[in-house]
Amino acid sequence: MSKRESDASDFVPILSSPTSPHHQEEEEENANKSVAMYSTRRSSFEKKMTEVMISQNMNNIRFSEETNDENQIIIGDQQVVNNSKPTEIVHNNSIYCTTNIINDGKQENTSSLSSSEPLTTTTIANIPPEIRNRIGVLPPLANKSPSISPLQPPERPKIDYSKLGASSFEKLKLIGKGDVGKVYLCRLKSTELYFAMKVLRKDEMIKRNKVKRVLTEREILATVDHPFITKIFCSFQTKESLVFILEWCAGGEFFRVLKKQPYRCLPENIVRFYAAEVVLALEYLHLKGFMYRDLKPENILLHHTGHIRLTDFDLSKQSVQPVTPTLVKSFFSSEKQSKVELKQIQESNSFIGTEEYLSPEVLSGSGHNCCVDYWTLGVLLYEMLFGSTPFKGNTQQETFQNILHNTVTFPTKTTYPISKQAKELISQLLIRDKDKRLGSAHGIADIKAHPFFKDINWALIRNEVPPIIPVLKSKTDTSYFTQYKEIPQDEIDEEEPMKEGEEESSDNPFKNFRYQTKKDLNSFDEK
């Protein structure tokens, strides 16, 4: 008996063979009744299965452009329904969708809509093929490999990483440019993976004495692995250019988020969330032995998930080997909590950073360590809360004098309420003497233990819904970046590639620049 006949036998009674004309008429009549009964049952079964599939599909509907309900935010395969309408942060023709975070950083009550239990393989196997086709149910997979899971990501095409070069990527749009290069949105050919392509001109790097900087940036990016730091996919060079292929962050610079706000500032609860993510990124860099030295809103990117990514490490410095943390008692809690103590990184005397974010020790040339990042964190907090930097003067010289001699003050009138704890944290981070600055004794742990962050769950913040989520039309939406009219040219594709042995030649100032990540491709396609 075939599988299809076996399935039908569940619905049709088995008939005995006829023995007489009278019995034959009776059996024919019974057969007709059975067929009618089968048709009725089958129709009822089809209707029931259709209702099940409709219910199943409704629970899996994704948020789309046509959705008019602005209260919905999609997280993976779940819907989170906010009890109140989210704030809309306007950016040019785009909107940042913000969730409401209240009560000192705690999220409003949300409820997850759990989907109905999916059909089991046994149930699907019993559905006749013609009904499957009608209601859209796929036949069950053959159980060839028990390890196969529907949750596993799709297989990516095999790529020869050793041959990755400019021709491996399709440039889609120019999204940034500076004095030594340009940044493009690009796609890895034969995939639907998108990256930021940072192209630097070798001659300009040499002329501006930035060779060491770019090699430092490549080394740091290849060394670090943190959810709030931009990931590198690969780096390579041609005769004329150096190329970084980096994680694509469609939300653009955090500076542009601030720039588009009324009075260029954000509510304290939103500032607390993003400051906490910055703190975790800095803590990781310091544990690895790096000083960041260039913290500012322009160097914070917003990922399409709404979380941040630190970027641009050309001003960063590695002074010593990675630090081994030790445990000490917290000063800020009545409970005896433990925290990390870091020995300060070897001091540097280089004058480096962004004008309004420079620390007193950098300006005076007295030598600086990772406490320079605590100063810039204080300036960043001030700018996010008050809409301007604390020591800005009418001229560069006046700004420098304010940094060296003035104590931070706070406006009496503010756009949003500012807590006493926020002002205390900023004041302690902007102490001119780096040896008395918050964090100088026990590192980032002192900052994390401050009452301003008391409601932050440091271990789980990565899994929280961010307060600002970019609204994107597609994976290639660049509306949160400066819009350039020029079309990406193919000049880099036409550049002569480096010949075998040339990259590692002692005559090449950029030798050892090539890099390829060992991460799975799917890690660059975060949902």
C-alpha cells in the first residue's frame, strides 16, 4: 500500500468483497455514502488546516513599510508592543523611532506576543499533498541529518579569502570623505552582505605622516572583539590605496542624531543608556591595553539595531601589554560590591585629539594615560545633556585657556530635567588633575559604580531594546549619512593590484596591512 493510500485509509472504511447482486447493491450504496462522508470530512479537515495556517502566519507577520501601527517594534521574530506611542526623532527625511525609557533608565512595561505552537512534523506528514499545495504547507524534510535545525543561518557561498581585493566588492554609494580618502557603502559580490569600504590614498598618508596611525588602527581593529566596537571584515592594499572593509552601521554618526534634536541634546534616560555602552567599550579597550583618545559624537556610529559602535582608531595608542584586572571594594555602595582595578597605562606626551575634547594634561604636555578617556567621557556626557561642550570659547586659544584654568559649570535653564547625580558624575570626570579624576584609582569600575548608572544592568544591556532605533527602508538606506551627488567611481577597481611579495617587501611602508577576519560571515549580518 502506498503512503498516500495509507493516509486515505484513516478517512475511508475498508469495504468487504461482494458475494451476491443484492449485497453488491448494498455495498455500492455504502461505498457512495462512504465517499460522501470522506468528502465531507476532507472538506472539514481542509477548512480546519487553513484556519490553523492563517493563525500561524498571523503570529509571524513581520513589521513592514505598510504597517501603520507606530507602536510596534520588531525584535527578532517577536513583536514588542509599547503601551504608549514612541518618540519620533526627525532626521532630514528620515525618522529615528525611539522607545520610551522612564524611571531612571527602566523600560516601560512591554508584552511579548508569543506565537501559537507550530505544526509538528507528524501532523504535517498526515496532510495529503493536494491539501498541502492549497494551504501552503511544505512537506516535512527528510530526516537525513539530525543536526540540521531550522534556526541555523543559511549557508553562505564559499569565498577564497586569500584572494579578496577591490574587485571582490561592489561600491554602491559614497557616504563620507575626508582629507586622505573616502568611505563607501559596498556589497560583497555573490552575497547580500553590506559593508563600509574605507579607502585611503597611500601618497596622502605618507605626505601627512599618517603611516603609523593607519597601521595602529589596523592592528587595533584586528585585535579587538566587542559588541560596541566596529568589526573589521578584512583589509588589503593596491598600488595606490589602503582599503578597510568594516561593519556597516546604517544609523550614521551619533553627532547627526544630536544635531537634529531641539537644542542638540537628549533626555537624561537616553543619555544614560548610550553613555553606558560607551563606558563598556572603553573598559574593554583599556583592558586590552589601548587608550582611545578620540571620543566624540562623530566617532560613535549607530548600528541599525540601535546600539552604538565606536569607530576611528587612528588616534588610539597601545602603550603596554593588556592589563590583568584585580578586585577591590566599591566606594559608592553600602553593599560590599567588587569591581575591577586597572594599573594605569604608560603615559604618552603626544598632542592628539579634537579641540573641544582635549584634556588639560594633553594641552600642557605633562603626559597622559587612560584617564584622558575619562575626561572625554565627561565632555561627551555634557554635550549630550546640555547641547554644547563645557569649555568652548570664541577662538581656539580661548577654548584651550578654558580647559586649562576653568572649572565646569552648568546652565540654570535646561531643555530636559538634569539630575544631581548626572552633574556630579560630569564634575568628577572633568577634574583637571588627572590623578584626582574619577577613574584614576580603580579605572572604569569607579565610573560604573557611580549612582548615575545605578539602574544599568551592565551584563544585559546588549540585549535591551535601545531608546533610538533607525527607521530604514532597506539594508542599503543611507539617509542617515551626508548625501553626496557624486556617483561611486570604479577607479579603485582599475588600480593595479600588488604583485606577489610586494605587500611584505621591506620597501613597502604599509607591509603587514593585509588582514582577514576569522569570524563567521553571519556575524556581519546581525538582525
